[in-house]
Amino acid sequence: MGALAFFAGILLSLMGLGRWKETGSPYWLIGSLVLFLLVLLGSLTGRKGR
């Protein structure tokens, strides 16, 4: 995972959390947390593969 993909994933997670705060919908919260975990796992496993 490149640096640009990492920061884009973090930005999308934060935007999703803001949308959850705005709407109160649990789907935004769950989706944001899942995306954050995927970005985190991708960054951790991407370094081991090199």
C-alpha cells in the first residue's frame, strides 16, 4: 500500500465518521470503522511483504 492510498483511506474514514456524526446512522459508523481497519491491516501487511 502506497502512502497516497494510506492517506486517502484515512481521509475517507474521517469523512465517514463526520457523516455519521451528522446523520446518526449506524451504517456510516460501521462502514467507517471497517474501512479504517482495512487500511490499517493493509498498511501493516504491506510492509511485511517487501
